[in-house]
Amino acid sequence: MAKTSPPAAKPARNAASKTLKQATKKVAKKAVAKPAAKSPAKRAASKPATTKPAAKKTAKPAEKRVARLAPAEIEEMFSRLQALNPKPTTELEYSTPFELLVAVVLSAQATDVGVNKAMRKLFPVANTPQAITALGVDGLKPYIATIGLFNTKAANVIALSQQLIDLHGGEVPHDRAALEALPGVGRKTANVVLNTAFGEPTMAVDTHIFRVSNRTGLAPGKDVRAVEDGLLKAVPAHYLHDAHHWLILHGRYVCKARKPDCPHCAIRDLCRFTDKTPGEPEPIAA
């Protein structure tokens, strides 16, 4: 039987050609699947332009300005306040200039009612610079612990008491510069002492007086010093000694911050305040 010879091997060039075709297809697939990355410049150019709307500027509401009261209106204002309270005074309880000074220092960011409660316990025990100094800071704190910022205030009261002993013979000075040099004593506290203890026609502007002066048009001002200067010019001299107390009491009990009691206000017809609390006004006493 004749032997058959094995099939002839395919030429090597055919195998090489097949391998080349497969490699070419793979490269082509990759080129389609992953396009060439664009440069940063081209990417930016290809993105649609988006313009952000300009931020709106919100204008601050204009401050309400009130017209100043005329001199005749100011005279009438204080005439009415005087008729209601002929002899006004501070609601802080004191019997000596030193007691008043201590009470006013302690009254910062506190109520007169709260200060009076504390002083009723303290003053029977110590009501002179020498006695207060003898207590020391730690000894004073328990008496005033119910008053805000009592730690700082205790240190100030002890320090001012010692300074009164060292520089003023234990007496409260009748002098603005000397008062303001005492620890814890600022312009407002000095004005209260000068007015209430020594009868000076000063004007201690607190939050109540600041509010009343601006609302009514009596002495509008952007800060307490501007209001103080305005009041000293506007208030007639014969009312100036008591004006401080009238305005504080009016702001505390009638011209209140959140809801002024306009219907019961004795000077509502003179007041320039535009947002008066509605209500049936009571007759103004002649």
C-alpha cells in the first residue's frame, strides 16, 4: 500500500500576515474606544460658555431720620415731664456718694432692682472704701454674685476703693478726670455721680436716654457722646439738672425698646417717632 505524505506546512509568511492583521485590529479598536485626550486649551474651548449672573447688590435700608424738636416743643416736653414727676432721682438706693459710686459701677449690664437687692446685704456690712478694701475680692464676691460680671466688678470695686484711700483720703472726688481715673468708672458713671451726688448739670446717656433722644427728635445722634453733646445744647438750663432722670424713667417705663406705650405717653403729640404703637390715646393733662 502506498504511503501518503503529510500535508505541506503553510508558508511562514501566511502566519506572519495573520498575526499582523490581528494586531492591527486591536489597535483600531483601542483608537475607537479611547479617543485621544484633548489639551486643556481645547477642552476649555469645547465647553459651552456659561455666564454667571452678577450678584445682586442689596442696598442697606436708609436709617430713619427724624426732625429735631423745636425749642418751644422741648420746653413743652420737659414741662410735662416735670409736672408728672417734680423731683426725679435715681432708682439706685444709696446714702453716701461712695455708696452711689459702687452701685453705679455694679449696675453696668444689670438692673437697678438686682443691684439694690445686693446692696441691701453689702452696705450694712461694708459701705466705706476702708471696709470694702478689708473684705478683699474674695470676700466681696458673695455679696454681688447675683449681679452680672461680678468677678470683674468685684476686682474693680476693691481697686477703686484702694485708690480713693491712696489718692483722695477715702472720699469720692468731685472732679470728672479723677472719677474717670478710678478702675471701672467711665464717662457715664462719672456723669451719674456728678449729677446725682454733687448736683452737676451733666447728662449720663444710657440705652434708655439714647433711645428716647433719637425717637423723639430731642437730640438725635449716632453714638452716646453725640447724643450727650446734643442734649446739653438742646435741654433748657432750668431743666438740665433733672433731665437725666426724667429721660431714663421715660425710656424705662413708657418709651420701651420693643413696644413703646405710646397711648399712655405724655409727650406723644410732640414725638417725631413714626412707628408709634397704636391705641386710643389718653387725654393729656393740662
